Amino acid sequence: MATPLNRIIIFVADVEKCAAFYCDAFGFVALPGNESPSEWIELDTGSCRLAFHKSRGQRGPSRLPTGGPHHAHKIVFHADDVAAERAKLVSKGVSMGKVRLFGSIALCDGHDPEGHVFQLSNRP
């Protein structure tokens, strides 16, 4: 039996800004119990939890965005109509790339406020 995925944690400089972005862009809801929203916020995505944790370095809390093109993770959101979902996000001011087609598979990358890459995909 496979072990179910329960939570994805992303370390960020601005926990509240990133959580608000994903709530607004994808309709997620912050879970109760986020007593320290500048340190930790957990969202209900419907399939697993997405959490934002305050990033820290050797000199204390991070102040600069933690995302960028060289980070090795990508969150993928399913959309039956990738172009329509992209248009909805663009209308909210979200930075989105072009829709790319690979046969019947449509993909489109976007960036959150700290530069982390996410993707829309119609792949089941």
C-alpha cells in the first residue's frame, strides 16, 4: 500500500503573502490553528495540505524571496482547460507563461510572489 501524501511545505520569506496568493489564485482555505501566521500557515487544497513556513538562514529570518528558476520543486495543479485557468490567473495579476501543448497534454507555468514555479496541467 502506498503512503499517502499529506502535506507540502514551502519555506518562504513572507508566509502571509504567499498563503494569501494561493488562497486568492486557487481558492484554497487557511486551516484553523495558524496561531503564528508570520511563521506558519497551512492551507486546505482539497487533496493535501500546502503549508508555508518562515525561512531562516545563518543570520536569522529570511527577508528576501526564496523562489527562483534554480529551485528543484514545482507544484502542479490540475485544470481540465489550462488556457481558461491561465486566463483567470492572468486577470488576477498572476505571472504566467504561455500554454505549451505536447499532444493532448497542455501545460503552463506560473510564479508565486517569491518566484516559486507552479504549473497548470490537464494531465490526469
